[in-house]
Amino acid sequence: MRAYYTLETAQQRSTRDESALNARYLRAGVGAGWQGWIARVDHEVKGSNGGRYGMQTPLTNQYAFNGNALAFFDTPATGLRDTWATLRWEQGAWSALSEYHWFRSDFGSQRYGQEFDATVTYTINTRAYVRAQWARYRPAAGSFGTEIDKVWLTVGSDFK
């Protein structure tokens, strides 16, 4: 049995006197793993300054877009709260990952929608893999955005 946890926080501020650009960031998550299985729940807040400015993360690639459907290229002005559950399985050269996201605003109580992501990876050797991914985003009624369905195949290799 293995335990997993994440706790991150940050504050984004303007380098000038633009008080509207102040926003906070928070991520917390817990999980457990056993015999190739990992289950966890995470909550991330890309804050809003009273609905005027949403926390921006232009230089990151780990959680830049909150889900594989890429429904949120930028954080909306009302901020973004992303709660998601993850189930991961690994056995030999195979791994599978599924995530379910619930999106809503940080300012106000607007629901943005839900997303399901699934990934299956086969590791050919220490330098190559094949990965199939599926993402399905559904916006909440009356929310912005459109339905997104994506399927893609990736072949990767590390040249050393």
C-alpha cells in the first residue's frame, strides 16, 4: 500500500499597480495505490479577483488546460475550480488512466461542465511508447463552450 498527496499554493500579482491582476492558486489531492492500482481525488483552484481576472499559467504544461479536451486554454475571468477523480492501472508494459473532471467558476456559482478522459499506453522499451487517448467534454446548460470529443494516437521515442 502506498499513499499519495499533493498540496500547492501560489499568489499571482501584477508587477505594476494593476490590482485587478491579483489571483490565488491552490491544489490539494490525496490518493492510495496497491498492486498496480492508484486511485486519487484532486481539487485545483485557479482563482479570480472578484470576477475581473482569472489566474493565468502560460508557462506550464502539466496542468495548463485542465483535462485532455483542452476546453480551457485560458482561465475564465471568473476563475476555475476543477475537481477530478483519477483511476490508474499499471501492469508490465501496459498502463491505463481515466479521469473525471467537474468544472465550475471560482467567483459566483457558475457550473462550467464535466469531462471524461481515458488513456491507454504500451511501453515498447525504455525509449519508445504507443498511446491512445480519448477526451469527452460536455458544458453545463447555459455555460460557455461547446461539446468536445477527441480521439488520438501518439507514438513517442526518446533519441539519445
